[in-house]
Amino acid sequence: NAGVTQTPKFRILKIGQSMTLQCTQDMNHNYMYWYRQDPGMGLKLIYYSVGAGITDKGEVPNGYNVSRSTTEDFPLRLELAAPSQTSVYFCASSLTGRGSETQYFGPGTRLLVL
Amino acid sequence: DAKTTQPNSMESNEEEPVHLPCNHSTISGTDYIHWYRQLPSQGPEYVIHGLTSNVNNRMASLAIAEDRKSSTLILHRATLRDAAVYYCILREPSYNDMRFGAGTRLTVKP
């Protein structure tokens, strides 16, 4: 199993541009998550999904959109990129959302908005 | 949300045990205690979790205080590869969120 994969690894955007961060998992997990991590800080939840077609906001959803059309994929869309969105983005998945469950993380996408 | 408090940084010598503390005085009776670590330029990685009893796995041990207001992650023999930021996280039984604090940065000296 590849686990959780993310593309691209690194991207530079100009202010106002849009892009989609891709996330795929091959573990047949129901739950998927997007986090962002600013320098020297812990991760903050942007959006999560409990299954295909069902998504919900996390702690910091403004400026982002998500969709989940399949179990495997959970893309994160940035519209009108701003310098405040410069961060490292991590996708994660888990079989269920229970508190005893482990989350598996991807390697991250480093985004720089100039 | 119940919060956790960890030291910002700790140092250890290679091949010595490391005890990473975490205080969580407002923990509820059903919160799970999770530990994750993040190696440089990588995503977080699960280490161990527990509810009330001490837990052991191939990576580490988790010692939970009897009143559950604190816990300690134990690395039995630190290696250079264990240098990372270690996060102590409380998770409610049926809640999706996992709140990361700033964690403890562990430095392992050869």
C-alpha cells in the first residue's frame, strides 16, 4: 500500500491564482482530512470528509473548498491565493472518526504564495 | 476542548531512555491520549495511544497517571532517528477533530 499520497510536493503561486492540491489514499478509509501547518506551529484542521459526498468545515476553512466524489480522493481547492495561505498542507485519512482511531498522514505539499 | 501542556524542547543522549511529559489536567473520562511525532520535512506519524492503562508497542511506551491528568511517552533507547517534534493530543471518543499544539522538539545527541 502506498498509504496517503499528495501532489504536488511544492508549488509557488502568485496572489490571486488558484490551484488544487491532490490527495489520494489506498487504504479504503472512510474519513479524510486536510490540515495546514504554519512555521513552528502545530497542525490546524481545514476540512474533513466522513465519506464520498460528505464534507464539513474544520477550524480554519476560509479561502478553501473541498469535494469528495470517491472514497480514494479528497482534493483541496484554493481560490484567489493570498500570502496568508503560505503553509505546508497535509492530508490524512482514518478508517473511522472515533477517538481511538489512528490518522495516517501524507508527506505534505509546501505552498508559497507571492 | 481539553488542552495539553508540553515542554517546548528536550535533549537526550543517543541510546539513553527519554521521558516526554504531557499535562492534561482538564481531560474528560472518555478522552483518548494520543502521541504523534513529526520528523523533519515529513507528515506526522502515529506513535501510541491509550485510555487508562499503560501501553507498549514496538516504538514506545505510554505511562498514564492514575488520575489521568498527565502522561509520559517513553522512548526506551533514543536513536538519532528519533529526533522529531512529539505531539500529545487528546481525542474525544466520537469527535473527528485532532487538535495539535506546538509539541516538544526532541534533540538526540550522539
